[in-house]
Amino acid sequence: MSLTTANVALTDGYFAGKNLEQLAQALRSRRTSAVELTEHALAGIAAIDPVLNAFAHVAAEQARRSAAEADSLLAAGKDLGILHGVPVGIKDNIMTAGMPTTMGSAHFRDFVPEHDAGCVAALKKVGAIILGKTMTHEFAYGPTGDCALQGATRNPWDRSKMTGGSSCGSAAAVAAGIVPVALGTDTGGSVRIPAALTGAVGFKPSYGAVSTEGVFPLSRSLDHVGIIAGSPADVAAVYAALVPDAAPSTVADVAGLRLHWVPSAAFGPQDPRVVTMTEAWLRAVCGRRLPVAAEIAPWASEMQLILGQIQKSEAYEVHAERVAERPELFQPEVLQRLVASREVRGWEYVRALARREVLSRRFARLFERCDVLLMPTVPVCAPALYARTLFLDGRACGVRDALLSLTSIWNLLGLPAITIPCGRLDGLPVGCQLIAAKGRDRLLIDTARQLLAAAR
């Protein structure tokens, strides 16, 4: 990718176009070192981040010390795996010992946790270098990525466009080649949305597959830790570090998989060009028109309603005291969403939880005759920075609603979902989303890998 913006040209970061296997080979052949890789990442931050604003905090000295230790271990014959010596970014709502973690909010402006989140500890265990904290929409409560204490994150493809959120910094850092991989969180699409809008690969595992211990909650029954990378193979490598006992994939050939297309019109307004491009891309790489999972469309409005009730209720539970005692410290938009969230009544929340179980059983039956569902990740290309209204298919709609419309329901059901790039419109990336039954994470990643390989 050639990084271009509305009014300035940028050079790709060192890691653009490089995968983890290539980096591992270079490290082990001593053509590079963990210290050198870390310096490349820091140089990328110095050159690119003033334009993109992908990092909330850069832990340069900590990263250099960790890189030196990684090199010493390799020299002593202690190889911790494919991530050994590789710089990674960590979203700023995931705890990192001795490193600021602000959640993108003035409420935590000076907060430095004493312990690592479980996912961070897992990455350190396999030798990854924690480079710093990537930007998040305040408290991860927004899909635009342009509302935080530290400002907006800009899209590497065009800095007049939003990155999407809430894992905006992780997506921008990977897409720009500053780091090869980064962690994010996903409650309604917060890994997949920014990955799709920046042309990266974004993976949300099955609910509970990756521990959320040490992750600041948004909605406890919807939150997932996710991965943003340049390829499904790199996602698989990070997932293996986070879930070392995960069952291996048994996918031999994507041609033998039962793939079904999900019509997206029932989920809200969409740019018909995005849908047409995604469907045509799939037809080309699969060599056939996919059968349609038509039964999902009638469930769409109920799923969106239920998700909204659960997320709002759980989000307000997390922030009730802050809203009451220090409302002025919130970003106005996030405060407005939280105030609206308290309107969900207790019986509505309890009913929503019960209806979620009914819907989960419906999808379990669907996956008895289907391996992977496919649809656009986001029904639009990246909107303008700070935009809050779009005109789609002749109708005005909210940007937030459009961005979340095709991703959030899979959080409701706790299903694994991944976005992969499938082309560009008006010079901006378009993403294709794959969804599988709960627990079939490795199958989903491998299917994504095979689809991209067939597209080459």
C-alpha cells in the first residue's frame, strides 16, 4: 500500500508487506535482531504517527530493554516462537504493567496499572515486544475512532477519513506498517470495523476463547479481545499464542466448505456498491454463486434491538458512578450515549438475555447445514472524519448505526468473525466478513486464508 492522505504523502512503515514468518526467518538467520525491529517500529512512529495519531503512549525504553532481552535469549538458544522479538501494539483499554492505560478518557489520564492483562502476559510469554498503547475511542464506546482524550485517529488511506473504532489505533498502526500485529477489543465490531476500513485483517474470536481479564469492560457479556494483522496467517500465529490449546483446523479445501451468503439489506442502509463488490469478489474466488442464508434477514431487527438493550444496560453499570460524580470528564458524545443507556429497564435487560438464548439455538441449527456465513463487514467505505450522518441509498442514516449494522449481532451471539480485504472503492478499502459457529475459530481463520490465496 502506498500511504496517501488528503494533503500529504507518507512512506509505508517498515512492516508493510512483511509477515511474521518472514520476520522470524530474518531474526533466526541473524539478518536482523529484535532491537533492530524495535527501532524500525519506533522510526515508523516518529515518521507516520504525527499524521495518523495511532498511539496514545509509546514505551520506547521499555521496548528497547525487552528487545535486548529477546536477542539475548535467542543467542542463548532459547526460542520462544514466531512472535519472539516482534514489536506489537496494545489497545489503550488493555492493562499493561508500568505503562499508562487511559481508556482514551480524562477519567484515567494518569492511570498506570500494576499488572498486565492476561492477553498481554501471554504475548510477553512468547517473547513479543510491547511497543506501546494504541488509540481507542473513549472507553471503547464508539465505532468511529475520532472521540478520545488524545484526539482522533486518521485513516492511513486518506487522513480526511475516519479509521473506524473503537480499536482505531491498532488498525491504523498495522495498516500503515508501523507494527505487524496489534491487539484490540471488540464489543460490537470494534476490531473488524477499523480493520475493514483500513484494509487490514481483523479477527474476533468466539466469546470467552481469549480471556478478558485485565481488559477495562464496556459490556461484560459482549466484550472480546481481538487481533488485527496483515494476513490470516499472522492472525493465526497470534491466536495460537493467546489460546495455545485451541483445536487445530481441519479445513482441507475451501471448495468443500458449505459457504452461505447473508443478505445485508435487512440490517440497515448500505452503499449498494460495497455489497455488489463483496458478492462479486466472493463469486470470483469461490468459482460459484453462494447459496443464500435467507432465514437470517427476518431476525435482524430483533437481534439489533436485543444487542442494544444488553450493551446499554451493561455499559451503564460500568460507568454509573462516573456519570453521576464526574460527568464533565467524559467526551460529550460518550456521555450522551451513557446517559441514554440508563433508560433500559431491568425487565428489558432480563428479557433480552433470554431472547439471546433463543437466537443462539436458531443459529446452532443453521450451522448444522452451513460451515461459514459471508457478508460485507461494513456497508460503507470510511466516512469523513467526525461525520455523524451519511446518505445511503437515498436515505439519511447515522454513521454509528451504519458502521455497526453488520458486525454487532455476532457479538450478541458470541460467534467468531473475521474481516478480510476484498477490494477498494473510491480508493478506500472494502472488507468481507466471515462468521462461523462458536468454537470453530481455527476453521474460520483458515477459510479466510484460503479465500485470500484464491484471490491472488
